[in-house]
Amino acid sequence: MATALELANKGATVVILCRRRENGEAAVKEIKDKSGNERVELIVADLASQKSVRQAAETFKQRFNKLSYCLRKSSHAG
């Protein structure tokens, strides 16, 4: 999240891809609040599902014209 926040602080459009909508919405809100950058967006997808990944890719392609960086943060319980 620190990298996404830093990119938002620099004026980048940040797209958060998250499996759980509520977690993603909280992350988007936090980044917007801390950076003042309103160009932070959420795409919900389950990376364990090929169908969900394809839908997320299609959503991204419809909303954005390029991908400059792709960062991955994984959180595992226990």
C-alpha cells in the first residue's frame, strides 16, 4: 500500500485490484484521503478464478488505455 500511496502522491492514476470489495474500497478511500488524489480506482477480482481474471482485464482495458506499472501485494492469514 505504501507504493500505491506514493504513486498517488505523485499524481499517478492508481488502480487497486482486490478480491474483497470492502477491503478494496477501504484501501481506495485511505489512499485518496492521504494523497488528495481522486484518481484511485478499484477493480474487484479473484485471482484464483480464470474467469474473474479475464473479466478484470476486460474492465481494465475498457477504462484505461495503458498500464505503466504492475505491483503485487499479497496478504496471507496465519
